[in-house]
Amino acid sequence: MSLRVLLVDDHAVVRDGLRAALSATIPLQDVVEASTAREALARVQQEAFDAVVLDLALPDMSGIEALKAMRLIRPRLPVVIFSMHADREYCVRCLRAGAMAYVTKEGTASDIMQAVAAVVAGRRYVSRQMAEHLVGALLETDQRVPHEGLSDREFQVLCMLGSGKTVSEIAAHLCLSVKTISTYRARLLEKLELDNNAQIMKYTLEHGLTP
């Protein structure tokens, strides 16, 4: 069976690499590319795909938001998250949001090929390294980290603040008011027992939440 796959990443070189890796082992009818979340959502709305490979770091919308939107448009469309983030929190949040697979960009070409093949067959997939990380986290409950208690939006704002973005920049990026972002900031500061943006940046770096 030949597959139609949508590749969503804002870097053309990454999309080229994914296309080459998938074409080497998987029978493909067509590979469609999108560089933004909105372009990808328009494609999903208008066309049928067997799988989507979705980057988390998109210029116009977070990958988790794009994933949730795709699930609303086509609930049965399998999505593979292809991310630079190896932290278990990103993986867990994506799987909870409906992703069928999670592969990090530190992995091998074999990981992404296996992930696409698995989700098309109706199975979930995470890379071996991430699977071991997740199992370890389940067994070692005392190692739960404070940011696991944040909502998806609070977590998103945390990561953006940690990367050096201002409240105004985040508000513009997410198409929300400055007041709303300030409220999310206040909530996450309270939950994480932090005082300011400098401590947020230190926290996200220590926990591998910012590249």
C-alpha cells in the first residue's frame, strides 16, 4: 500500500531529510510538505493523509496546539511528533493530546521510519531511549518534577519565557492579550515557587525544556 504523508517542519533541510529517509524504506504515493501549523491544518482540512510527521517548534503555533487542532479536524489521522525535545514531559503531553508516536531529532533515521510504519498500522511508538526514560519516570515516582503539574498553556508559556521571550512577544505569538499571558506567568511562578524570569530561565535550562 502506498502512503500519503504530510511533513510539517519550518526547516526545508529537515523536510528534505525526512522525505529521503521515508522514501528509502516505505512505499510512498505522495509526500506533501508544510512549513507552518496553519498551512498544515489547511492541508489536513482539504486532503486525506495516512500519517503526519509534525515538528513541535513551529513559527506560528505550538506543535501541541497544532496536534489538538488536527485531532478535531480528523480524529483518526495518526500523528508522529518529531521534536528536538528529549524531555519526558514533552512526550507525555503530546501522547495525552493524541499523538500516536514521539521521536526526537537526536534519534536515527530508523526511528522515524519505524514510527510512521507503526502508526499507519494502528500502533503507538516511542524511540527506545524515550521509552526507557518514560518507564524510569513511572517507577521512580519521587522524581516527579514540579512542571508536570502545569496546564498545557502554562507549560507552553513557561518554555517560551525560558527561551528569553517577553510577555508581549508571547502574547503576539499566541494571539492572546498581554493580560492573559501575565496571568499564566503568575500561575506558573506560584506553582513552581519561582520569583522572576531569571529563575524561570534557570529552571527550564536545568530541566532541559529549552534547546
